[in-house]
Amino acid sequence: MLRSAACLVAATLSVNAVDLTGDAPFVVRDSEAQPAQMALRDVGLDLYKVLGFRTIFMPYEEWTPSSTAALPLIIMAETANVNTSKNVPAACAAALRTGPESHCVAMSPTMKNTLYITGNTTRGLIYGLYEFADSVLGVDPMYRFTGIQPTYKKSVSIDPSLCTVMNAPKFKFRAFFPNDEDLLSWFRRDPVGEKEWDNNMLDMYLETLLRVKGNMVLLGTDPYPDELSYRHAGRRGVVVTLHHYNLLGVNARRFREIPALVPLYNWDAQPDVPAFVWRSSMNALASSMNTVPNSEVVWSVGLRGLGDSSYCPKNASRQFCAEQMNLAMGNQTEWVKDSGMPFAAVTYMWDEALGYLKDGLLDVPEGVRIVFSDSGNGVIGGLSDAHLGSGLYYHVMMQSGGSNSLTEMVPPNLIFDQLGKFVKAAKETYYFVINTSDLKPVTLGIQAVMSMVWDPSRHGGDPMTAQKAFLTERCTRYFGSDVASECVSLYTTYYNVSVAGPHDQFFGWNMGIGAEAYRQLTTGNHSVYPSTVQSAQRFIALSAPVLTGMKPVLTGAQSLAAKIPAGDPRGYFLSHLVVEASILYNGALALTSVSNSVIALSKKDHTTATSEINTAMSAFDDMFAAQRDAENGASPGVWRGIYSADRLPYADFQDRRREVIILSNYLNNKAELPGVATATTFYSFEDYQCYYVSGTETVMANTRSRCSASVNPGWIENTNFPFLFDNSEMKMNDFVYMTCVSRDRCSVGPDGGQFTQSAAITLGTIYQSGKGTVVATVDGTEPTKDSKKYAPGEQLTLTATTTIKSAVLRTDGTIGPVRTALWKKLN
């Protein structure tokens, strides 16, 4: 990460440079908060790797100046306090006054031979520790994912004027979002199925977030609100937040996979069900986070369809839909205020919400911040309205069918341009989310973004000039000054081609045109359809810029790799620019060749068709060879097998190759390969969630989900939704929902309803797939198993204001938690 220039120390007790060795004691307070202690653990490992000895940690409470006076150097780290300004240079003290999370690393002007690390607040100290690792020890903040391990040096020379300062960040909250995270999820699955990744991968991700000075995380596309990963984030000192359709922590994807529940996601007609799920999810997440001292959540409020689509009912007016969103946000905001956690909430201007805002239809509750978004390609929509916004959701990876899953796509110059414009226009810079997806393929884009959201002034002025400076600094650091110029030129060309042309998902997703042509040739009139030929021609035209533009990048990168020092630097180059150029070039070549083969077949030219399909198969071979080289590059062995996890459509090149094999075998007179084209279903990496909610283990085929009634009926009957782990207090299976039969005279609310004259109410449950019995009282007493029973569809008539107390009567004779609902008669 780029940082401020060293500040001058007005007075220093040292004149000459001093060597930092592995025997230098590290003085730190035992009372520092747990997140700081965890960061200290990481830095202790860095010190060992660089200096060769396990660090001597000395409790501050036991340290005296005289105990280390004779030593050449000590390190001291502490959260800034009233005495800090006396121990650091004036510029450092000034930086600490700029606000929370500011930090500095400096030789103390008053404490003999002391390298002093400090920060404003616990996270400020954490950033100071990682800054020390970066700027003093030379540890790459992204090394967990670049693979460039800390280099053993035995000792590090410390300039007596060392003073690196970081003022408070521009954006208060800066989040990573591992969205559409198939690579990391399939590669490092949690063996006990309690969260998406194993503990080590999750900790690596959170550590990397903190090393690049982020402070907030969204823990996957569709986590349950009670998953253990939330506590892990809290222990790391990382704020938890949510995205635009897992409102208040709801696992919306699982909601829509329960047949009995889907019709009940009806906020305008049946609001008690979504309200119950939202509040239960919020309470579970808040309860989990409250077990970790000083944990924080920034909640997401709004209204969105279960499949990340618009909620708006068919044929409804925009005004009606905006009113429903306003009602949802208003209720959710009040629930958050009662959650027992400090209030912090945002609403995303994603898709239709931005249109409602532009038309003046949104009524955002007081205290809820408005978050804008790019369109998935680094270009921010609604910049003309950014003066209303307090935050931004930004992508360097995007699952869309035409974007990137395995490669960098958004160039630094676009990042600097768009974020710079937003910062200038925004009402405030409160909240920022970067969609990192699987992180590893986009290590450069992430660094550009995180540097920008901490201090936009670093990359001001002309965006292309800023990009050149950024790439020069990165290439020099990673690969050496001797190759920096050539490296910058190759990356610049890569980004120019990348941002203009289609991306890896486009090539993977459309590769099935060969199998499509095969089916047409072997059925019906045994000819390729004209529409298929038109698609093939379009694919060739769209692939051409990448095919011609990426080839010199690939050949140049392959040549440059030999000039880069062997080991991790060369390994990272192979696992970044070389493999990503190969994926794009060979993806474009394979799709072009398959498309040419299809066109030739439409003309009955089997010779050309066979030649082209063989070229496509060779392109796959070259792509997979580059992937294997990348896996064996930096940190050999750590990432071996990562590309086997490329399973999420749209890229999924392993399965796409097998689709091409269908046509290849046909043309080369080979037998059909059994089991080809068995592409995994979308988000099948989330199937770890289905064991706990069903309580039964089933064999999962590659193409089928255990979270499916057809594969695993038990998970529907025994659903614990909206939770992963059993929850006897709040699960949907024990919830009694209420429906007005006479909609013209009554309406349902989150906690009951209201009516005129009289109301016919039915009591329902999803227990036993909606066939369960409910017990209820209308006289204020608590229901028992012997109370009046209501079968599905049976009506309860109200003529006066009434409190209904109801519960599910379970098959074992027990009843679930009692729900209280007030039905008010209007005069």
C-alpha cells in the first residue's frame, strides 16, 4: 500500500542507523484488546520469518526503561494514550489527532533506542503493527494471497529518523465482500460444515483485510445469521455488515428454496412472515456478536426479492413499490434500534432503489445512510445524485455472465477516476464495500481500491498518470526495478484490453455452443440451426479484440517471467499476469475455434470443423498448463488445486472443456465421454448449510443440491430456518402466521393487524409442510396443548380488538414458542 512520506524527527537520541535483530524485545501491554493481540501474533510470525528468531514479548507492566537501556534497540507498541505525544515525533502526534484509526511507526525522540508503534484506538494500533511489518520488515500486506512470503534478512537497518504516519482514513468503514466465492469455498471448505471456509482460510482473509487497512466484512453471499464466522470477525476487531438482499442478516437464498415459505415472502399482503424472519435473523446475529466485546454491526435495511431481484409485484405501480420499501425500511430501522447494539444502518441504491430515489419516492429513515453502487464493471451509476449518498458498493469482480471470475478486470485508472469523483460529490464518506469475490485473482485491483479509500489524495490528478505511478510502485516492489518498466507496459496493455473486451465468464458461459450444435446435428433434421450460426458469428466478433490484444500480453509476460528473480516474485507473476492473460487469450481462442467449428458444420465442412475443434482443445490445454504453473508458483503447495474450484457458472472452464469434448468426440469419431457437461449448480458450494438444517446426511451429486426437496426431503420437514444451528426460540417452523380472509375489511401487520366491522383470520404454519395444527387463545391466557385447535384454513372470527396468543402443536405433543399478536378494531 502506498503511504505518506517519512516525517522528519525534530530531535532524536540516535545518530546512526541501528540494526533490528531477532533478539530485540517487543514491549506491549497485556491489557491491549484481543484484536490487537491477534495482530501482534501475526507480526510476531513476520519477525520470525524475517529475522530468524522467535520474538521476545515483554509485558509493558513488567518493563522499566533501565531494563532495556543497554540494548541496541527495542520495539514498543501501545494504543495511543495521554503520554503518547511525549514519546513520538510531533508529526506523529499530529496524525494521531486526526481521528480514529490513525497510526504511526517512528523512532522515539525521547525514549532511547526505541522504535515506537502506536495508533488511535485499538484498530489504529492494529494498523500500526501491520504498517511496521510492511514498511520496516518489507512484508507484503497481501502475501497470504500473492504468495510472496516474507524474506529472511537476519537483520533490518533502522534509520534513526524513521517516522511513517497515517492520518485518519477518508471512509469510516471499509469492507471486503467475498461474493460468488466458489474458488475459496470449494478449495478450503470447513470440514465440520459450520461455516463456508475452514478457520485458516477465514483468518487469512480477515488478516489480509486488516493488513490493507480495511475494517469491515460481509461474510459471504448467503451466510446464516448464526454462523460462527461472525464471531471470528468480531474477535479480529472487524466490523460486520450486510449486503442489499440479506437484509438484517437473512439467508434469502435458503428462504426461496423452502416451497412452503416462498408464497409467504409477501411484505405488502403477509408482512408478519418476512418481519419474523428479519427480526429473528437480526436477533441471532446481534446475540452472536454481543458475545465478543466491543463488536460492531452495520445493518442493511430495505426491500428486495429473494433471488436478488426486484420485490415489486407484477403490474404494481412504482409508487406502490417504493411505499412498500419505505414501510420495510421504517420497521427494520426501529428493530435495529432495539437490537441491543449501537445503531448503524445503511440502505443500498441497487437496481430499482436508485430509480425510486431519483424520482423522489424513497423515504429513508433518519440515521440510515444511503449507499450507491457501480454497475459491476467499476463505473458508478447515479453519480449526479451522489450528493445524497454516504457510501459506495464497488466491484473489482462481478458474477454476471460477461464479467470476471478468474482475472483482473477494472483498471486502476478507472478506480482512481470513479472513486475520486464519488468522494468529491458524496454527502459524506461513511461506508465503502469492495466486492472482492475470491480475492486471489484481483490482488492489484484490491490494493488500488484500498489505498484510494484510505487517502484519495495519493492518487489525485490525471487517472492515467496515477495508474502509471501505482503500477510502477507495485512492479518495482514485487518484481524488481530492472523489470519494472516492462512490467508496467504489459499490465497497462492488459488492462486496456481487459476493460474493453468481454471477460472470462463470457468465454466460459458460451462455450456450450459446441454441445448445442452436436445435439442439433444428432436430432431432428440433423443440421445446425441458423440461430446457432448467428450466435457463433457474434461470439467470434466479440472475442476478436481479446484474441488479438491479449496475445502480445501473454507472450510478453511469458518472456518477462524469466527475467524476474526465481522464487516467490516469479511465482506471483506467473500466478497473476501470466495466468490471467492466458485465461483470457485461450478462452477467447477456444470460443472462437468452437464457433468456427460450428459454422463449418453448418456448411457440412467436417475437415475445417475438426481442425477448429482441435485448436479449441489445445487452447484448453494451454490454459490449464498456465493454471498449474500458477498453482505451483509463489508459496509452492499452498494454492495447489485452487483452479479445481472454478465451479461456479459462468467461467467453470473444467466443465466447459467437457462440453467441447462432446463435439470433439463426434468429429474425431470417438465414443461419447460418460458424465460430461455435469456443471455444478449455482452456489452449490453453500450446501454445507444443509446438513445442520436437515439433521440428515445425504450423498450430494455434483449437479444436485442437498438443500432440495427432491434430493433431501428431510431438510424441508425439519427446517430450522432462518438458522444454521438448532434454535428452539426463533425458528420459522414454530411460527404462526395470520392471514386476513376478508382483505377489504382487514390488513395484516408485522405484529397483528387491524380491521373494521369484523375480521375472518386464519392461523397458518409451515410445520409439516403447512399441514400442522395450531393452538390459540383470544382471552389473553397462554395457550397449552389442550387449547382450541385450528387446522389449516380454519377461520377465527373477530368482532372486537383482540389479542391472539398462538403456538404450533408439534407431533410429539409439545407446543412451540407462543406468538402474541394484537388485532385492533378501527372505529
